[in-house]
Amino acid sequence: MSKNFITPHVIFLLSSALFLLYLLPIAGNIDQALLSPYVNTTQGFLYKNFWWYDQFAHHDMKILQEFILLCILISVIASKYQIKFISLNNYHQYLQLLIFMLLSILTVSILKQNSIHSCPWYMIQSNQSTIHFFNPLGHGRCFPGGHASLGYAWIAGFFVFYQKDKKIACFYLVSGIILGTGMGYTQMMRGAHFLSHNLWTFWFTYAVNTFLYIFINNVLNHHICRKFYNHQ
């Protein structure tokens, strides 16, 4: 495992965590200011139940990605049993992709279920002229952003395919960032999450994938070295 690959990612995780902790506190002034265009004193969050954001960008996008993951799983199983018309040449890597993705999604889900931070739409308090967000703890179970984790999960492909094909790896990285950010931003517009919720989702996803990459490569290197010395 190359330290030249791992070191920048560890530095990125540490520096970005400090940035989020000190410059973008959860439900802080920046978070609240970014939601102000999507809320008013009479209707609350304007796009909370708007079809495009609620049905398509939230529900339908979730179903679509779950369907894609199911198709990959079926193809991996077909490859194992040599069913050619839906099999994958490098199915071991796609199995690894699924594992990485599911573990990152599961991590975010567990953190969210045990979180004390509330969704913005539970925190809003308004009168005739002003809007306030109060008590960032409230109902809880809203941090990090669960919906964005489905999009960011695709950055797993960067870590899975990096050693074999850097172009494919970068495609997964860019696609995951775009998809996760887009899905997270639509939830911000609905009042479901603050920006900090989604950025922490990206951070946890990236951290899980970095850890899994280090762990798997250490295990593989140890296994290869042991086989080599056993044949001496």
C-alpha cells in the first residue's frame, strides 16, 4: 500500500474535520443563512412538499439508486455462477464496491439514528416579520444527512478501482460528489437538513472508505507476504 496515496487522504480528513468543527458549526449562522431563501414567515419551508424535490429528488432518486445497487448485486452473483449474459469480468471489485458503499451508508444511518441534532423544519419559529431557528437539539435523529449518503456512497468506486484504472476511479469520485451534493442540497431546500449535515455525511463516507482501503490493503499485503515466505 502506497503511503503517497494514503497520506493526502488522511491530511484531508483531519483538516476538513477541523474546518467543519470550528468554521461551520451545526445549525450555526452560516447554516441558517443558507436556508433563508427557501423559507418565509407564512408558509415555512416553501419546497417541503413540492413534487420535484419531495417525490422525484427524494423518493424516486432513492429507489433508483437502490435498484442500481440491486442490479450490481445480481450481476456479481451471476458472475460467481458464470451466467454470461449478465456477468461482470471483474466481479470481485464490484462486490468490494457494494461492501464499501453499504458500510458507509450503514455508518451514516447509525449515527443519524443516535443523533441529538434536529432537522431545520422542526427548529423553525416565526412571527410576522422574522424567522428564527431555536434549540438545535430538539427532536434529534437528523444528523448526518441520510439522503445525501446514498449519493456520496459512490465515491467508494474511487478507492476500489484506483489501483486498476485511475480514470474509472476518478469518474466514481466526481460522480459521487456531484450526486451526493445534489441530493443533499434538495433536502436543504425542503428544510430537512443544514449544509453542515451534508458535509459531515461526505466526511464520514470518505473516512469509512479510507479506513476500508487501508484495512483491506494491509490484510492483502500480509496474506501475500505470508504465502511468499511459506513457499521459500
